[in-house]
Amino acid sequence: MPEISFRPCHPRDVDRAVPLIYSSGPAAFDYVFCDCSEQQSLEFLRQAFVAGNSEFGYRQHTAALLDGTLVGVGAIRDATQNLAFTLSAFRSIASFYPPLAAMRTITRGLRAELVIQPPKSGVGVIYHLGVVPEYRGRGIGKKLLQKLLGRIHEKGLETAALDVAETNPRAKSLYKCMGFSEKHTRTTGLHSRFGRVPDHTHMELPLNSGKQPV
């Protein structure tokens, strides 16, 4: 198998990266970002990815490449970015939706954050992890996860964390194999006519500051 390489995402990656970001939590994305049509979540994510500044932006994402083709994507964030990301998300929503729809979308987003919470101090959160379906099962997700763990380690953060939907047991199995342990599960009844936020399990991996994670 050819060697997998990594690089920061660019705006031109939008066509391949955004479907992978969406695949990391389609039901939750549809709950938050679909206000009047089924396509709004993908349309919003495309705009926010190219804009670059929010948690959905290309600047936060790492691309996994196979023979030069983007086949995976993932991102990390930490508590120092929480306020800036919130303000950027509000601006992106306000520029994408009409005023009343923007208010409804922000409200749904804040409700979803009670389930998928922003990172706490000293914690690096891995999110938006996705691999092109035909390339799954080849170890790309594991190598991408290792790359993101390395970036968290370089930031000097004490703990890596992620939230995984209870509807995604395959991903949870991968995270357990990588050393993550389950901390708690947040149940939710959040739903709209477009999507439902599934229950999510919060998982953590302590990082030894003296050793690179493997």
C-alpha cells in the first residue's frame, strides 16, 4: 500500500473534505444546520470551510493523502480557541441564513453543545474525523488519528479527548484500540424534522508529556 502523507487543508479541498466532515456526524449536522431544506447543512459547511476561521474552517483541518488524493480529514481544537470559534460560527451563521433562521440555528447549535461540549482547559479534542468509504479498513483512520494525537502532544496538552456517537460502534472500537477510555455518555432527545442528535460517549486518552503518542 502506498505511504499515507499529511498536510494542512486548503480552501481548494472543499469538494473532498466537506463530505468527510459531514460524514463524521450527519444526523447532528442536519439537526443544527438544516433549517428549511435537507441540503443546508452541506451548503453551510462548504461556506464555513472555505471561510476558514471557525471550527469548521479549513485552517483547523488536516488532510490525509494517498497518491496525492485526499482520502481522510480530521481536526483538533483546545480551550484557548473556544471563544474565537463561537464568535466565528455566529458570524458564519448570520451571513448564511436569514435573520430568524440564523437565530433558530444558533439556538439548535447551543443545545447540541450540551451533548458535544467544547474542550476544557488542558484538553485537545479530536473532531471531524472521516475517511472516504472505499478506503476504510486500510488503517488510514488509525494513522490520521495518530497524526492528530501527535499535534495535541506538540501543543503540550495533558489529555486527548473525543466524542463518539453511540450509533458509530466501529469508530468507538478504533478509539478503544488506540487507548481511549470511556468517561461518560450524554443522552439526548434533540431532534428536528431534518435530524436527531444521537447519544454521545466522551472518551479520553492521557498523554505523557515526555513521550510521543503511538
